[in-house]
Amino acid sequence: MKRVLLVCSAGASSGFMAKNIRIELKKRGLIDEYSVIARSDSELTEYIDDIDMLLLGPHLKYLLEEEKEYCRKHGNIPVYLVDQKAYGSLDGKAIVDFVVEKFNELEKGE
């Protein structure tokens, strides 16, 4: 199971996004392969040891380098900024495409 943590400032918008991601994962038959949870960025330390990827809401762009450094120190967990258009429209399909693509790249060593 690949575990993804999606964070935003308060956890509300990421919660809506994560729900749509899970719906898309279920449609594709990937719900047993990927786990997506949403939390506030302040909760990262509580989940860092249990995730394989961190996604930041686009409004947290200012935290990207800081979170990359933090995640590097905790198992070199990859960190990505979610596309603003996909996030703003709660496009679960686009995010699933992105996550699957990034995990595939990681597995190939790209």
C-alpha cells in the first residue's frame, strides 16, 4: 500500500480533495493500492513515519523547500506541490494521475 498525506493549512480543503481522490481510486480499482489522508500541515510530524509521499496544497508553496528538507531527514519521502487548477476544482482524477505517475517514476529511479 502506497500511503499519501495531503496537507493544507487547516485540513478542510484537503479533506474534500482527499475524498475525491479516494472516489477516483475506487473507480479505477486502485483503492487497495493507495491510501490518501488529509490533514493540516501542522500535523505532519504525527504522520511522517507512516507515509510514502507528501502532497502540499498549492497555497502552501511557501513551505515546499522546508517540507522537502524535513521529509529528506525522515526517509527521503518525496514531496510535491499539487497543481492549483486540479486542487481548486477538486479534480480527484488529475491528482490520481499525478500520484500514480510520480510513484511509477520513483520506482524506476527517475
